Amino acid sequence: MPLNAYGVLATFMAAGAAIGSAIGWLVGPRRWTSLILPVLAAVASLGTIGHRLRIGFGPTVPLFGFDVHLFSDLGFAALFAFVAAVGQRAVLAPGHHAGPGVPDGEPPH
């Protein structure tokens, strides 16, 4: 693998980590361990959709000597991170939708 490909890889991993962390933190639950799945989803989408499947639209941006559909790739990463975070929230925080009269985070009595 050429040296400039490592630059693209590092950029996409950093962008996936930032996007996944931000979306995971906004969607919740707000625990550091709950950021893992959205980050993995964002990074995996960047590797799968952008690199292997080469699905992209819009203008290309030169990045370390490669033409990359940066905006659509980052959009897909945000979408996959959001879906993963929402699914994770539904599993990890079932008391969040406990019903009327039950404060958030408290199990029903």
C-alpha cells in the first residue's frame, strides 16, 4: 500500500471516530462505552461504501493524491452511526420509554 494511502486511511478513521462519537453522545445513552458501536459503524461504512463498493456521489475532493467523494462518504458515515446509536439506545436504555409518571432512568416500581 502506498504511503499516501495511509494518510487517507488515517483521515477516514479519525473522521469516523469523530462522527461516531458525536452522534453517539448526542443520541445517548451518555456513557463512554456506548460510543463504541456508533464509531465502529461510521468507520465500517467509510471502509465499505467508500472504498470497497465505491458508492459515492457529488464532487470529488483530492485527498493525499486520491479523488474521494468526501461529502457523500461522511454523510453515509453519519447515517450509519445514527442508526447504530438509535438501535443501541433502544437496547441499552429500555427505561427511557417507561411511560407516564415514571421519571427517565428510573425503573418502574
